[in-house]
Amino acid sequence: MDLSTPPPDLYGRPRPDRFIRRITAFGDRYSPAMGSPLLRRNPRRPRPRPTPSLQLVVTRHELIAADVVELHLADPSGTPLSRWQPGARLLLTLPSGRERHYSLCSDPADTGHYRIAVRRIADGGGGSIEIHDELHAGARLTARRPRNGFAFCAEPSVLLLAGGIGITPLLPMAREAARLGLDWRLVHTGRSADAMPFADELRALGEHRVTLLADDRDGVPTAEALLARAPARAAVYCCGPAPMLTAVQRALDASPARSLHFERFGAAPLTDGRPFTLRLGPNGPELPVPADRSALDVLRETRPDLPYSCHQGFCGTCKLQLLSGAPDHRDRRLTEEERAAGALLPCVSRAAEGETLVLDL
């Protein structure tokens, strides 16, 4: 088909059809106009109301592995909770005001409660310690409805690779793969057997499909050895610490697998950063941001009260207002209109070398 030549007249006359030509000209102008910011929403319609937060109560708080607690969260009135898909996360607002994302690891078909598992991190931001020490049965907290940035596509052949607490999003995927009759395998690695939660649940899904590897017993596996367990042309789903993800990414091409889906615990390592400067207010102090650190990390040294959660530019918790400067937006959350209005997510966004970003702080 020659797309550059107009179609002939509908009645066989030796000239382009006038009706088609006019429709085409109208479409060439109408479509871009309707995509303009002022026409994307009918101004007569009220703006959609924000989705209300979930009010949850802790119904169970149990230590299920070394430094890992399991929480069951339910609606205080017993109302069924929203359904979700394997890989979904729940954003919790803790009693302290901290916001943290946790992968759901219960059965998506069970609307009576949500289940999360949290490893205690002594030198973290305090969220895991608060959950371990303060969120016992009866505690109340709020949450956003589950969202999924690590969706399970249910390919015919699947390899699930979990490192440590990275088993939480993969457990529902394994359950779904078993339910659908897929050709699946799961490998869970950890420092020691007593630090690896859900071992019995995993074995119950099929011992011939599940492999549990403890570093102190089996040695630290290589990415090549993990990927060698993949069925031919399998899709790999991987969640774990950054070194594990990096190694799996590098070894994928030489493995039997054909695709990789992964979720990080935190921000990806900085590989192309340039040093720049943050200024707190028009006349405030200046903070140098090195090439290998995020703006959020530098800001929190001076302002430890700044909220944050995902470290990956998709939750929006750390959003700040930019007064001046040319940022390099690297988030997956803000719209072009929000960026033009000065919104900035310092967990991932940066600036050119030598640039100064002035923040409304």
C-alpha cells in the first residue's frame, strides 16, 4: 500500500476523492487539537474524587523467620478488601507517618485480609523497626489500594528467582502458576535456612518445582547456575538485592531463558550521574550532590524528616517543589503538566553537571 498517494475517487473519476480528502484534512487538525492540555478533560465535568484510603487493622503479627515478621491486615468492620494480582504492592502509612511499600504475599482470591512480610533492617529508615516493634495485633493504619508494577504475565514457561525477602511478590506468582498448570520453577536463596520465610508453603506447591538454597549450607549460587534451571524459552521473574539483579541481567543472554521481569528493593545503582547542587530556598544553604548519590539521600542528611518510600520514582511520596533550575526528570510518576509546574521527585531526578536546583524548602 502506498500511503503517500491519496486514494482514488469513490466513483472512479481520475482525481482524488474530495470527501476522503476533506475527512483526512479534518482528522489531521482535530486529533492534535484534542490532545492539547486544555481539551483533555471536559471542563464542565467535576474533577474525579481521589480514591479514599483504606483503613486497616493488624489482626496477626508473627515472627516467621529470623528477623522477618508476618502481618495480616483486615478492614476493621470485616468488609471484603479489594482484589489484586500477583506482584502487587500495598503502600502503608505507619502510625509515625512513614510511608512504605510492601509486596502482598497472601492469596489474591482471599479478600478477608492482606498479608505482608517485613525483614527488620537495623540501619534502614526506621519503617521495618516500627513494624516489628509497634504494629502488634489491634494496631490501626491506613493504606492505598494495591497497585502493581511487577505484573505476572503467566507465560507458558516461568522461572521465579527470589533473594531473601524478595520471595514476597513471587510466592503469589508461584501459586498462580501452579493453578494455571504452567511449566514453572522457583529458586529461593537466602543467607541461612532459618532466615528464609514460607519454606513450607513453597514446598506444598510442588517439591519437584521448588529449590531452596541457603548460602551457609549450599554456597552462594552464581547467576549462571540459577538461570540454568530455567525451562527452555522461559520468562524469568526476579526479586532480590541489587547485586543479584545485576548478575541475572548480565547472564540472561547466555541462558535458556528468553525474557526477564524484575523488581528492586530500592533505587537502581547510579551509573551515569553527574555532580550538581541543591539550594534550600532562594537564599538557603547549598548542598553538593555527588555523581554516585541521589538528591534525596543528600537532602535527608540535612532534613531527616523528609518523607520517602520507593526510592524508584513511581510512588510520589518524596515530591518537592522546584523554584528554579533545569532538572533531569527520571521518574515514572509525574505528568508533563506537573513537571512544567515545578514538581520534582528527588529520589531519582538529577541535573546536568554544575547545575543548581533551587527547592522550596
